[in-house]
Amino acid sequence: MDQAKEINKQEKNEQKEISDTNKDIKSGNKETSADKNSKKQVKVADDFLPENFNPFLRPGINKNLNNRKKDNFEERIINIKRVIKVTKGGRRFKFSALVVVGDREGNVGFAIAKHIEVPEAIKKASRLARKNLTKIKIVGKEDTISHEIIGHHGAARVLLKPASEGRGIVASDVVRSVVELAGIRNIYSKNLGTNNPQNVILATLDGLKNLRTKEEIEKLHEKVEIKSRFPNKKINNNNYRREQKTEHEDKKEQQDGTK
């Protein structure tokens, strides 16, 4: 009996909705009562959704990536490769991304990150690179380095030399990306060791970190004045040597006389 009553109620409600829609159509209203009810349901559903909800993102992806604040940093992808981790359950494949980040004002950094998907690995590496920045000293209007230097890391050695204005960047692709994002526009460089991109980046950063300005170099080469114990007495080395010679000769004469 209860089921029959529920069925009757549903039929009556359906008949009411049909009659209402017919009335709306006859009166010339574009929106029917069914459309109004559907809009109310959509509004109620939207109230429960978060503000940053994006239905086009796959579940599991961080939804705040699209809302990241823009900054002055530029990104360069140096290397992307597939890596494998062997476990008891089998092999696990991931992608490794090496990214360099810089603002062309003396700040540069790099990082390596892994993920199942390539774009997520790049985003993760760029985020880590922004946390690992190094400050570089750029000299003058020529935007070059102050002096020649060799950077070391492992088996990698990178020679860096200053260049005149208009010469440009004469370097390999890896060194060029680091130097250009740091803000240097004129420089010579040469790889003297291994070509492993990670070690080359670390060697270039080692050389750029150890750069010194002209003022620091002048302080190192300043003449140090030696203060004597007797400031009022002038010491003449030649006279001192002559006195030693005469004393030695006198001793010889005395020895000869005794004989």
C-alpha cells in the first residue's frame, strides 16, 4: 500500500510540472518552471564548491599551480630524461627535469625534480630552483665579469673570461643559459672537463660565486708597511754588513799576530 501511495504522488507531481510548462509556453515565457528549478539546484551546488575549483584539472593535481603569483624569473629547461626505480613490485618509471631560473639582475639558481608526468616535473624543479638562488657580481655597463676565473666541481672545469661590450656570450648551451639568466651579456667561456650538464652548471656557479670586485682586489694587493721596533733609528743594511766585515778582519789579524 505504501508503495502505491508513493507512485501516485510521483505521478501527480509529474502532471503538475507538465501543466505548468504548458501554461508557460502558452503565455510566452521563455523560462519554464523546470528550468527555474534546475537553476536553483545549480546555485545550491555551487555554494558547496571551493573558490579555486577548476573542473578541468585532473584529480590529484595541485589546484593552486594555476593561481601562482607571477615574478620576474625566467626558466630554461636544460635536460629531461626518463629514470627507472627497480622495486620488488617491478619497475617504476619517472621523468627527471633539470631547470635553471634567473631574473637577469644577478640572481640565478637551478634544481632537479622527478615526477610521473613531464610538466609536473618541470614545475616542481622551477619551484625548488627559486629557493636555491645565488647572488652574482656583475661589473660596469658592459655587463661582464671583473676578472678571469676557473670554476671547479667534480670532473668539470669551466673557464670564464671577461669580454668587451658587443662581443656577446661565447659559451656552450648549458653555460649560456646560466650566464644569460644571471644578467651577464658579454663573456668568454670554455669547458675544460666533463660535459655532464649538472656538473657544468655547478662549476660555472662556483666560478661566479668566487668573483671579486676591483675594490676587493686592490685591498688584497695593498702594500703592508713594516713597523720597526726602533722608529727613531734608521737602519742601513749596507753599513751593518760593512761593520760585520771589519770585525771579522780584525779577528783574523789578531789570530795571525799571535802566531
